[in-house]
Amino acid sequence: AMLVPTGSLTRKNRTVLQGDDVLLPCDQRSNLARAVWLLNGSEVSGAGQDRLRVGVDGLLVTDTLPQHSGDYRCYGEERGLRTLLAAYSLTVL
């Protein structure tokens, strides 16, 4: 997919305690867009494995573990174009 430049999107920092749940919000601008999440550059399948679940309002990480720490990016994918909508740096303590 082609990446659409988004200008200056601020990466938000989130810190949670191990075992907590955290929702990383991501608003899709279009009903037709598919939410695509990347964790440290690898696409998250979102089917609920690794305690990561992609929902309509964002990415839910349940019962967090230290390996969930990292760089999360949410894209809206539509007609082969990916637009970066949200970016988070998650730290699990």
C-alpha cells in the first residue's frame, strides 16, 4: 500500500502497569477505510491474538505485558492508500 504523507502528527506517550488494559484510540475518517495497526513496523492482525484487538474505536491491548511496549501506528487503508491517523509510544512497566 502507498503511504500518504500526513504532515506533523504528534506521537502520544502512554504508560501503563503490566496487567492493565489500554485502549489506543484511532478515529477512521471514512466508513470504507480499514484500520491497519503496526507495532514496531509489523502489522497487527487484530484477531485478538497476542492480546491485541482491533476495534472500531482503536486498538485494545488487554492484560499488558512488557513486550507490548513499543511504537504503535494506526493507518486508515482505503483503495490501496494508507493514511497515518494516530501514533503512540506505549511503555508497560
